[in-house]
Amino acid sequence: MKIKVGVLFGGTTVEHEISIISAVQAMNHLDSDKYEVIPIYLGKNRIWYTGKMLMDIEVYKDVEMVKRYAKEVMLCNKNGTFVLQATKGLFQKKVAELDIIFPIVHGNNAEDGTLQGLLEAIGIPYVGSGVLGSALGQDKVVMKQVMKEEGLPIIDYTWFYDNEYLEDTEHILKEIKKIGYPVIVKPATLGSSIGITFAKNHDEIISAINEAIRYDNKIVVEKAVEDLIEVNCSVLGNYEYSEASVLEEVMGTEEFLTYQDKYLGSKKGGNSKGMVSTDRIIPARLDEKMTTEIRELAQSVCQVLNLSGVTRVDFLIDKKKNKIYVNEPNTIPGSLSFYLWEPSGKTYQQLLDKMITLGIKEYKRKNKKVCSFDTNILSNFNGTKGCKGLKACKK
């Protein structure tokens, strides 16, 4: 009997289209002998859709076609059975049953623990990091605070809320000046390099901050590494066991790896196939000592931040100082970083299979823990006893 996997993607996020690319790639690589794939598309209109047509990337060139022909559904727990239920029609019939959800979403309102919290509330097993790990992995400020506390190497930075900048611009600019130009300005909770700007001086920082504020209310400003090598490492596993992939050296066309580099093709042109289309060198041109150090650091980042499934941890290397910095983890990386596992002999199909196995294992582990009590303390509730505030309310 096949395992029914609901692949969940899209969402109300600026990384909506990137999620579609990653999800369609994955759905077409899942083992059809072992899994029944049920696509679940989260439209920008916050409506959930399902239908086999959603496995074809061509469909998304005209989203109105999706709205017209795919079925609108909601996820429900029916006495321990997880179903997609139609939202239209008199009887709201069952459209599909699910055994596990595979979220392939990117960005805030989805990858940040929001979706994971919903799945936890429903009680369905799912693949990847939980609520805490997802939230930590999305917020660049909190993740840096945790990593710094754990002694992981991070670049100098400052951060602020948009209202703090608007109320006391000069103070914020003085704090940035202490770091020293050039700097990288980022929205704190976005990915895919959206809203990120390189600023070399006081004049450029103003427009850079204004650009970031368009996307987020929390802004991070980091010291830029000028003599830079960008290296990424994927980690597969959970808190009990993990393994690190080969390293990739990413070749950006700007001061940092941009959205254009990642998803719209390099200066050479060409259509994007997600992160797999980015210019890169695999394995990275590093010596064995530095390679080992980065792989171990990547595993430590996942352990510290409660990450599981497949993660990609991005690193900055200062060539002049020969120093490594953790940039950030990606809890659901573009293309699920399958291209970093293939050189190690793990096919995309095998990678997906391992991720689903980890998700099922985590679900079983949680169910062994006490999460509720059979007793009901309200069964002996007799009015206002032990609840003094109610007397005041009655008065």
C-alpha cells in the first residue's frame, strides 16, 4: 500500500513562485512505486487547491486555470484520518486521504513556523523542521542571537525595527557606522536574497534601508566581507543523527548572491530551474581542513537551532583573513539542495525518501511523549471555588 504524501507549496509569500519550482521538481522525483503524490497548492488568495494538474509547471503560467479546474480544499482531521475536504458543494465531500504532509514552502507566512504550527494543531505528520526550528531559521536576528550565544562564528551586525529607524534615524545610522562600511542590508525574515542591498557609504545606506523596510518591519545590517567566498553545505538528519553534504562554491555576479543569480538565470541567460540553475563549483575549491570545519559547523548550526529534514547552511569566507562565518540556514532550501547530495551518491529520489522517513520517525517519537492528560480538572468545577475573579465579574 502506497504512502499518501501531500506536497504542500505556494503560500502568501514573496517567494511563492520559488516554492512552486522546488515543489514540482520534488513531486516529479518521488518514488511512484512507494508514494502516492497529492499536490496541495496554497494560492496567493489563501485558498488551498488540489489536483494532478498541479504537478505540471506549465499550469502556473496562468493561475486562473488553477482556480478554474483545481479543487478548492481544506485539511481536516476526521477521527484520526487526515483528509482534504472540498470546500464547495452541499456535502463538502472528501477529495483525498493523506498519511503525511511534505511542506516545500519558502519565506515568511509559510517556512517560518506558521504552516508547521497549523499542521501540529491538526496533528498530521509532516516532513522537516518543527515550529521552533522553522521560526529560528527564518528570523535572521534571533538566529544570530542564538548562534552567538552558542559560540558559532557570525559576522558583526546590528538590527532595528522600522519604527526605531523612522523615530531616530541618526542613532541607527551611528550604530551602522560603528560596524564600518561596506555593509549588507537585509529584511530579517525573508529569503532568496529579496530586499537585500549592498551599501558602500552613508548615501547608499538610506536607500538600502528604505528598500528593506518595503518587505519587513525588522532590519539586519551586517558587515560586508569584501574578499569573499560564498560556500554552502546541506545537512540531512535531526538532533539524533545528521550527515553533511559536499560543499558548493557559489559564483554570484554581484557583491552577494542575488535573486537574479539564484532564480532568473545568470548573465549568460537561460531559464531558471530553481537553485540548481545557479552558477556553482562542486566541490568547493577549499582545502581538506577548511572543508571539514565547515561541514562540522553546518551540523552544529542544525543542532543548535533545532533543525531537521534537509537544511542548507550558507557560509561566508574572508579570503584575506582566512576566516569562516556562518551566514544563515535555509530550513527548506531551494530545490531541497538535491544537487549537493548527488555527488555523494544519494539520488534525489533517495533524498526525498529519507526526508519522509525522518518525518514519520519524528511523528512517532512525539506520540510517545506525554502531551495531554486523560483527567479533566474541570469535571469537579463547582462554580466560583478557586476562581475568585468570577465574583468580581458578577458584581
